[in-house]
Amino acid sequence: MTSELNFAGLGLADPLLRAIADAGYATPTPVQAQAIPVVLAGRDLRAAAQTGTGKTAGFTLPILHRLSAPGPDGQPVPTRAGKPRCLVLTPTRELAAQVEESVRTYGKYLPLKSLVVFGGVNINPQITALRGRVDILVATPGRLLDHVGQRTVDLSAVEVLVLDEADRMLDMGFIRDIRRILALLPRQRQNLLFSATFSNEIRELADGLLRDPASVEVARRNTASELVEQSVHLVDKTLKRHLLAHLIRSQRWDQVLVFTRTKHGANRLAEQLSKDGIEATAIHGNKSQNARTRALAAFKAGDVPVLVATDIAARGLDIDQLPQVVNFELPEVPEDYVHRIGRTGRAGSSGAAVSLVDREESRLLADIERLLKKPIPRAVSESFEPPPLAQRTSLDDDRPPRPQHARRGRPQQPSGGRSFGQGPRPVPQGDTQRGAASVPTGAGRGTGRGNGSGGASTSGTGANRNGGNRSGSGAGTGARSGQGPLPRSATRRAA
């Protein structure tokens, strides 16, 4: 039935159908076919679909249709400066930019204005844009609260709220920010919650947010696309870089996205590959937004064949027909594996995902296979010849020392998962649940209001959100908007 349905049959306005045709689409994906009629009817929606299935168009198209409709008097509904009618919240800068780009693509024949705001860039151009008309605002939670604090945005006129990649927002510690934002919205509104995975925590959030929602679930929970061919190479960590270089050359990969667990590891691997004669660049939370944008653009254009990324890139990277993903290191959270390999095998195209697994990662591999409910096939590169012992390295070599922080006069205890046979693993410097900056400790409290610039945090900064620091006025804990210090449970692995 879905294969015979076209966008015109969904009841979308003619300007939207023209834009869809310009983009080269004719048939809606399953999630679009199910979600669009629900949103057009004004109902709340809870939608779960694996990455690459078209979730973004599933909510942008019907929202554009609804906002472009005339009011009861037959006239266009007026929009006041800084008072958006639709708010879309996303966890990362890249995803926010991608969603807003989709809004502009599909809404190019409509008189609606959209704007994207996120941290890591100068806030002043965003303030200037908010002085004009904004119908659809796409934002990351931290930067949106910056604007709320500076009274440059008014959320009292929001008619539609979208939480996109809601599970990732909870993973990154945005639940408090989301609750603060919800308190600023009108009670009467349409709520749409989209997520690639639906954990029990997300279902609890949905139960408190949505009113009599329709549900769309086009794939089994936490499943990988069947279009992605998965394989595992069992290899010592000191040989991973050499095997990766061999695979790139021998299989002639001209575009490959490689995932590491840490920002230091991403930088080091990109440098090692470049020294091996394979051009590579890294993208992660410590990079400025301009640097991340340039790196992604060069990778998409084919100028750089290898992009090394942390999990911040597992959501929001939309690369047409990306053929190859490599897990240089397995993620600590099994669901992140699904998001990583979901960067390939998108929109009906096939792809391949290779994981390089050291024996110390055997437990992580078992957790992933338990989530997928099936084993991942093992592979062997018969033509790979290991280099001499003296030339073997791992990403742990030359890692910069991690400073010891004091907490209330006592040594700070390390946190994080337990490495195999190595005891507790300290939290890497600069790793926080919210993005790229560490949370300094001491006396006093920061204001949590900032200029949105990137880089390392300093005394008095608020907790980094969306990869951008929010400079505060006081030295000390870097408390967030007067809410008190960030709890220790908020620290996470590198993003």
C-alpha cells in the first residue's frame, strides 16, 4: 500500500508538492506515510524509526502545511518578531542545521521564515535575526535558554513543539533544560516526539508530554538497517590503525566515516592516517563550529576521503549514499552502535559497516549483539601483513596527562566504565555530558549566561551545552543558570 502512495495523496499543499518534486522525491517513506496524516490532523505523535528513514520530512512537511494555512478570517496568521509558531529542539548543532535546511528546502515556495540557533558560534547574528519574523525556530536547548535569558526570544506563541532525537537529548543530559523550556510554552499546543530508539526513559518522557498521542514505529526497537552489511575484524588495538589503512587502500574506499570514542583519539587517528598517505580530518566537540562545518563540507564533496568522528557525529550527519562506516573503537553504549552505522544504508541505498574489535572490547561487542539479537559476522583480511612490533601503536599512546581536580578538599574519584583488567577508567579531560568543556570546581557560582563562543571552559563558565561554552561572571563551579553545580552523574564519555 505504501509503495503506491504518493505525496499528493497525503493532502499536502501544492507549494510543498512542487518543492518535493524539485528535491527529486516521489514516494513517501513508511514513517512519512504514517506520520504526515497524523500531524496534519493536529494530533500529538510519538514516532520511532531507525536513522535514514526520512523522519525529518515526516514532521517538517505537515508543519509547513499547517503554518501556511490561513486563519479563521481567511487571512495569513501574523507572526511577531522573536515569537516563533513552531519550535524544533535537537541535541546537536549538526542536526539542528540539517533540520533547518530541510525546512528551507521544502518551504521555499511558502512565505514562512525559519531560523536555526545553536552554541559554538557568535550569538549576536542570532539576536539580530530574532528581531525579525521567525515562524519556525530550530534550536539546541542550551543556546535557546541563552536567548530566553537575554529576552531575545518569546516562546509564548508556539503552536507546535518537536523533540527530534529525543533519546540523544536525554543521553546528553538535556532533561533539565527541556523541562525549563516546556514551562515557557503555552499549554495548548501540538507535541511531536521523534526518536531513533525508544528506551523506557523516553517512553516516560512521552507519557508526561504527549496527550492521547498516535504512535508510529516502522522498525523493531533499537534495530540496525537491513541494508547495512555488518562485519567484525578481531584485531589487537596496536594493529587497528594499520589494518584500517590496509582496508582503505585494498578495497579502494573513497569515502569512509570512522568513529572513535574520544576526541583525542579522533585527532590522533586522523594525524596517523595522514602520515600514512591517506588524507583524513577529524570532527568532534572541541572543534569550533566553523572548523566542523569546513571538515564536513570537504568530506561530503569528496575532497577528504576519511572523516574521523566521535559520537557527536552519529546523529545529524546526512551524507547522501555514504558507502562505508568503520567503528575503530566500539561505543560504550550499545544503542550508539545503531546510530553510528545508520549513517550508511540511508534512503534505500546499501552500505557497509566494519568494526575493529580488540579483545578488551569483547564485552562491548557482546552487548551490541545482544541488542541486535543476532551475531555480527566475523571477517578476516587475508592480504593484511602486520608491521614490525616497533611500528605498532594505539590511540592510547602519547595521550596528554589528565589533571587531578579537587572536590571539597578531597581527591576527586574517577568515574566512568571499568576497563578490562585495568580498574576504574578516569573521565577524560573535557568530557561532560553536555558537550566539549570540563566543569571546573571550587567556590562560588557562575551566572550561566554567556557569549556562545567555543573553546575550553574557564573559571566561572557555565556547563558546556551543544558543544559551545557559556561564559559566566563568577569563578567557581560553573553553575548552570543559577541551578547549582552540575551533578557528578552528568559526566560522560567524550562527545
